[in-house]
Amino acid sequence: MKTWKIDYKGHTIEVCNSLFREKLTVDGEIQDERSGFKSKSCLKGRIKSGDGAGETIQAELKGFRAVGCLVLIQDVEVFRS
């Protein structure tokens, strides 16, 4: 399993990828979850309260062996691996 953790305006955003499951968590709450075997996955969520409330989050996972992660908030890149 691979996990990326991003701190944004006092919020913790986690994107987790395992062999057959991807998950987006914001402040400990699951926002989106996908299962299955895909070469590309897109997870969506939003910040619900506090600084940045209402801002949308999009996490894209790509690849089979070396998985990369891209996180956009309000369509602006905030993380890439």
C-alpha cells in the first residue's frame, strides 16, 4: 500500500492506493473510494469546514508498478509525486 499525506490550510488530506482499492480521506473522513484494477483513477472530495471550506479536491492516481499521485484543489496543483 502507498499513502500520500498533504497538509493544506490546517487540513490533512490522505490518498491511499493498494492493489485493488484507492481512497481519499480529508481530516479522517473518507470522501471517495474506488475498487478494482485500473491504470488511472480519479477521486473527488471537498473540505467541509474551517479554512478552505467548500474547496474541491481531486486526486488522480496513475500507473501500474510505480504509481504516481496528483492532487488538485480548486483546479490548482498542490501535490505531485
